Amino acid sequence: MATAKAVSMLSNHTNEIKVSGAFTKQSGVFDQLYTGDAIIQYKRSRVRSHILNYAKNNGSMLELNCGTGDDAIFFAQAGFTVHATDISTGMLGVLRKKIDGKAIESRITTEQCSFTELPLLKNKKAFDYVYSNFGGLNCSAELEKVLRSLDGLVKKGGIITLVIISNFCLWETLLLFKGKFKTAFRRFFAGNGRNAQVEGHFFKCWYYPPSFVKKCLRDNFEFLSLEGLCTIVPPSYIEKFGENHPATFRFLVNKEDKWKARWPWNRIGDYYIISFRKK
């Protein structure tokens, strides 16, 4: 009879296959869907500014769940070398096409790898910086395993920055007043994961509080900072909010930029940005 651990491992592996299939199918249209929207551009700018605040010039970076590579390309253009990893062959294929023959091609390497199997990386070494953007890590029920595997991939004094979908989102909770009870409280009761859907493919996501991440990393890493992302600015699934309400959008951006690191705003957004330095 299979043990509970074996069943859990099989379930997680099955979920990863589903995630890979979903984002491979979406890879051809991903950039069309997510490029140009004002809120998405705000999110990317926030994350990149946060990372550049800590990154050493011309350092080496490991990116987890790189997608179609917009961040990898940005940091390569800024002078960093980036090893971009993703579980989706489709996403990595799009990234390779983007950099083929470009001047930055020598600064970006790619590898298909699940973040639950980082010890098996072919390009395994200690990096100056490890980052994961836009909630990719939420696609795993084994976040503790992932976080504990990062120790061997970061140089002493190196930095980790993770952008994780939070377990509480103020904007979603407000949907209670529209009668959308299931959406308003979906993150509260997601202990066994919640179903997500991309291009007709279903898989599970899990929601983790900052305290969980701190606990997993506290033995080998020093906590640096925590910022809320899309706490006051609406989540990007409220499509074209910035384009349709530019004055309001600018007002909300100013407020979020001012309060992003303050309690409670640093933990009630759609995401949070959390950073650590290796001891």
C-alpha cells in the first residue's frame, strides 16, 4: 500500500505536469495577453526596482518560473547574467526565440526544471541573486521543500527575492459586498489548494503568508524587507483599469508606493514581495 508521503509526491508531480501543459499552451499568446496593460507594467516595474535595489552590478542571477523571459531579458540588458528556468517547454521556447541572435544572448542561459527539483539543475552553482516573479511558487504544495533547497544556490551575502500570491487580498475581500462570497474568501480556505485554470487546463494553487516563508528560510537567511503589491492598486485581472481611469490609477499608484512597506499594506495585496540575504 502506498504511503501518505508517496501519494502526496505523486499528487504534486501530477499537478506540475498540469501546470506545464497549461502554460505551454498559453505560451504563444502570453505576451499578447500581458504586455501593455498599465497595472501589469506597474507590477513589473515595482518588482524590478525592488531587485535592483539589492542586486550587485553585473552579478549572476537564477530565475525560477521565468515564463517568456521578459524579466530575464530586462536584467540581461542591465548587465547581469541570468540562468532562466521554467517547467514549461513552451515558455522557454518563446524566450529562446526572443534572444536568438541578439546581443544579450550570451548573458541568458535556459533550462527546463521544476523548482521542486532544483538540486538536479544542470547549471548548478551559487548565484548572487535568486528571484521568482508573479506567483509561480504558488503552483507548488511543496514550497517549504523549494525554499530549503535555495541555500545551496545562493552565495554568502547573496539575495533572494520572491513574489508570492498572498493568502489575503483586500481587493478580493471587498467582493463580498457584490455577493461574490466564493471569490472573496477563496484564499482563506485553500489549505488543500484551490483550482486554477489556464487555457482550459486545470491545476491547483496554494496561498502562503509571509510568516511561512520567513520560517522556512530563517536558519540560513536574514530577512530584509516585505512589500505589498497590488494592495491599493487593483489586481491586474481588473482589466484596463489604468487605461480607463488614468487619474484614479495614478492616485492609487502614489498611495501604494508610499505605503507599500507599512503594516498592514505590506501583507494584504494580491501579491507580496519578500527578500532575504544569505547569512
